[in-house]
Amino acid sequence: MLTAGFILAAAVFAGCAFNSLNYGVAGVLSAPAASAKVENDETTAATETEAPGETSEETTSEETTSEETTSEETVAEDPAATPTPVSVKVTFAGDCTLCSDARNYNHFEAVVKKRWDYPFKNCKKIFKNDDLTLVNCEMAITNSKKYAKKAFVFAMKPEGTKYFTHAGIEAVNLANNHTLDFGSSGLKDTRRNLTKAGILWSDTSNYSIFTAKNGVKIGMCGYTSTGGLSKTYKLIKALRNKGCQIVIVSCHWGIEATYKQTKSQENRGHALINHGADIVVGTHPHRLQPIEVYKGKYILYSIGNFCFGGNSNPSDPDSVIIQCTFVMDETGKKVADYRLNVIPYSLRGTKRGNDYCPKPYTFESKAYDRVMARLNWAQGDE
């Protein structure tokens, strides 16, 4: 039923004009105009959890929002172009921390500087040759200097959103243990700066909707393993009620520096699929973990780091880009088939250290095969 593909397929629809929306689970607070320069006026009560060491049990911070957040960007579509919704291609990459620790030597900044095209130059064509690209934004985006007392705190300057926009990254997940590194005000800044840049964001309290050029609506929300699943179920239901044919849940979970998912990850991943998710995409362990096919749908337990400024010399450089083509049924209302394309990457372009420029592994090289083995994925798995 499911067929594999290692060679990049041409995008079903190159480029993507879209309407993008951020919502809280309660309903719409405001509906901004077409301009991408929108500020979110929100009240946020946030709690923080200390980041664990590399081998410690998972801990992540989760924000709660009493009022929903709404952002919208609209790109006018050609009225003459009315393609029948058939399929959409979504690209996933893991943890993106486009900065160094705020208290230490700024190695990322010294290497990358303000070369906005540099970090994703080796994958830009992939990101732009799809309908939607979603990554995990594991940092605050703020000018604030007031950070939490944690082992690691990450904040990128607001102008750094150009790294995302220049690469064709349309959406980010904020449900992780670093978006609160600069407190609730830093989180508010992060949301505002992403919205201003025209980048969709979602988290544990807010979902976002991306409408592809062919009319297929893709819903996104996040989950962190410090909380229960009830809020996420409500977000999934809200996305379905908004007419989303595809629902993506980004999960920040698991144990750092491990290559095997926990039983808790399995139970929660299965539960999310059972409650309406079309695909579950995991991050947090900083390592690759297996892909599972559950009821015909995919659970990516961990897709690891991607462009990671938090470590100037990572011990394990293995990474991956995963693309899922969602094929709609004849009614166009739900997904009939899921086709996965796995592209092994290194999170660095050099042999040692970290140049913060992910590079694809050579097909069928030892490193390429190692990535596939860690994902428990091989040609023919689909």
C-alpha cells in the first residue's frame, strides 16, 4: 500500500500561494489584514522547566494561554488557476537553534554572521520545491536580556527570521523547552516576530492553518510531554472543525541522547493518531529515532537536530529531512495515502566541529546507510 522513495520527486505543486492562520483553541481573537506586519495582543501565563542534561529523563516547558492568538497572511491566488486538490508535499526538519547560548561565546554568530541564505543553502531547493516546510524552532526570538536560570538559554535576534524566510520555511513549532528561555515576555516576542515575518507558528495552546495552492488545508499544533494529551485532542478537533484535511502534530518528547523511543512516546504517538492526527513528528532527543507505521500513518519518533547552534562540536552529526506526500481521496476531504521520502543529512558540512550548514549524505555511503538504519527505514518500506 505504501511505496518508498529515496530520490526527490518533483513537487506536485511548485511554489505555494497560501492563507496562513494562527488560532488558540478557544476561537478567533482577531483577524488581521493581508499585511504580514501584524502584532499579536495577547495575555500569556507561562511556567518554566529546567532543561535536562544529555542523558537525563525528558523535561520540557509548556505554556498555557488564557486567550488565543491569531495571525494571518494572505497571498492572492490567480482566479483562473483552480487545480483539483490531489496531493500536497510537506517537508519536515528537526531542531533549529540559529544562535549560540546567550551567555557564552557566540560561535554561531561568528561563523554565520548575517548571511541569511547560508544555514540552509544545501537544502533550500528541497524546502522551496514543496507545498509547506515545517521545522522545530528551539529558541526564543527576542532582544530581551532577561533569561531563565537554566543550563542552556537560546535567543535569536528578530532579524534572524530571515534565515527561515530566505530558505522557504513557512512554519515552525514552538512546543519545546527553549521557547520560554526568556520568559513569557520572550515567548510573546517570539510569536510577534514570527508573525511579522509571515511565518506560521503553533504550540501547545495555539494551532495554525496553511492553505495550499490547490486548496488543501493543513493544520498544525504542538505537544510537549510534560502535560497530558487532552489539550492536544482539542486542538486536533478544532483543526478538523476548521475544515483541515491534514493535521500534523509536532511532539517534543523522549530522552535526550537516546536512539530508541520510550514506551510513553509510543503510547502517546498512537493516541494522537487515534484522535485524528495524520502524522506525528518528534524532536528533543538530539538523536534520530525509528519511524513507525501505525494504522497506515507515520510516527517519526525523533528527526534529531538540523541546524543546531547550541553545540559547536556535536558528537553525532546525523540528521534527516523527511518529506510526506499526502494523497487525497476522490472527494478531496481526507487523506487516502501517505508517501514518505527520507533524505539523510549531516547537520554540518565539515568533517569536524560545526559550520551550521547541514549537508546531504552521499547516496548509499556509510553515513547514509547509518541514518537509514537508525530510522529503521529501508527502500521498499512504503
